[in-house]
Amino acid sequence: MSTDSEAVPRDDSAHETTSPPSGDEKQTSYVIGSQEWLDCMVDRSERGNAYAHFSLGQYYFEKKDYPNALNYFNMADKKGNLQATYQLAVMHYDGLGVAEDQHKGMQYMKAVAQATKKEHYHLVPSAQFSIGQAYFQGFGINQSDEEAIQWYILAANASNQQNVGCIKAQNALGMLFSRKDSLNLQQAFHWHQKAAESGHLESMAALGQMMLSGHGCTTDKTTGIKWLKKSSIRGCMYANGLLSCEYFNSKLYSRAVENALKICDLDKEAAQTLQEQFIPHLVHRGIAISCFVLARCLQLGQGIERSEEKAKMYFDKASLFDKEITSDLHTKMTHGVM
């Protein structure tokens, strides 16, 4: 498992270019990362300022200078800075600048997840989500869907519904309740709808698909397509694949081809880059579906000039990205459903 180590959850009301004064110091504005800012933070850190400890830790963390980051985060944590505690959880859990120790990482993360002070509320849902992920994946802790669900729900019901940890937890619950061994389509729809309304692109795609098929909700093709389009336009590969498939099934072949072509020529390297922004396996799944749809149109000569050679190329590419979904689509094709 990799925790959310790309950045510590931030309070949007916090200063980004200004270091808070310590004692009777005059508040001074600097651009974060500038030499002036760095000199100021070092000076304040040497005088025991917890905010400066954390700021320097984060500065070095983002530069992947983990030994220095660890040092400053430890200093800030000892002064009760929970942002630093969160980052220490990440570093111990993922073995960044320190020996990998999931148990210690979990202790740090639970300390953040159980915080009650208002100034820490922006951290709590992300910590709760990360703990849910640990239980769900069984990484460094005994796997437990029940524990994962409990922690996800805590994060998903955060008072700030725009918190990134809250939104990720809502998506995670939607995905979990869509699995065969924990299937509850009404719950899946409920959580995907919440995440989609907060801007989660894969949940938008899942919500659109559920509305098209009437799974967990009343069938509503018009609204379903709107959700797929909204997600696809913003770069979600999974939504693009589902939209291409829906156009094909509705015999809107030219639209299916046009939509599929937007992503069908992406290679593995490009897909790897996209995985940093989206859920990795859904990136591959979306590309595979669009490749399959394009291949089928080429095979039939619908919406594009017929070409068995190109059809085979895209069928093969679909399988390369996601064998399971490609196999499912081949089965549907064999039975005349697609």
C-alpha cells in the first residue's frame, strides 16, 4: 500500500506565503521555497517554532530529501504539530527515509485520525481514509473489510464534504459495495453519488454506468450519459471507455468511433503518467474498452472504413491493457450482445 504521500492534507485557510510570527516577531511574507523563506524558517526552527519545523520538513519531503524531512517532522511532532505526525505516519508506513514500519506508521496515523481540535479537522478524514485503506488491503495489518468500512464511513461523513480524504473514502465505499463478495448496489450508488457530486471523476463514471443499467437506482440514461460526459471531458479514461461502449450499443457508431479515438492511441507510458492522477486499473480498463469498441467498429465497418487488420490490432491492444474486461466484451460479442 502507498499512503497519500504526495502532500500532507492542508487547511485551505492556512497561509501559503506567510510564516506566522513567534512571540513578538513581525509577520513577514515570503514565497515558499525562496532563499529568504528558507533562511527565515531555519532561524525560527532554531528558536523552537513548531510551524517552522513542519514547514522545513515539508520542504525537504517534497524534494525527496527524506532524512532532513524526518528530522524536522520529528521536531514538529514533539511540539504537537499533527501535520508532521501525519507525514511521519506516511514515512514509516512507506519506508521513506526510515526503515519501513507499518505498525509505527499506523500508530501515528491513528493519533491524527482521533484528533478532536478544530484546527486539525482538515487532517482527520485523510488519516481515517488511509487507515481504511490499510485494513482493506491488509498491508501491515490484518485484512478486514469490516474495519475498512468503519474507517471509510468515518472519513466519508466528515463535516467538510470537499475534504480530499472524505471524497476518496466515498469513492472507496462505492467501489467496495460494487464487489461480488460485498455487493450492495444501493449503498454503492449512494456513495458514488456523494463522491461524484464532490467531483470524483471515477465515481462520476461509475454513477453514470449505474444509471444507464439501473443498478442500485432507477434507470436514467439521459442523466447517466451526462455524468459519463462530464467525467470524460475532464480526462477520465474509464468514463471515456464506458461512453464509447454506450454509443456503440445505441448504434451511434460515428460517435463511438470519435470518442474511442480520443484515447485508443495512448501507449503504456502515457497510461503510466495518467495513473498518477486516476485509479490505475481503471485507466487501463477505460483504454481497453475504447480499443475494443473501435476494433468492433472497424470489424463491422460501422462509423469507420472496414479493416480487419486494424480491428485485430485494436483487439490485441485492448487485451494488452485489460485481459479480463476484453474477455467479457468478447463473450458479449460472441452472444450477439455487442
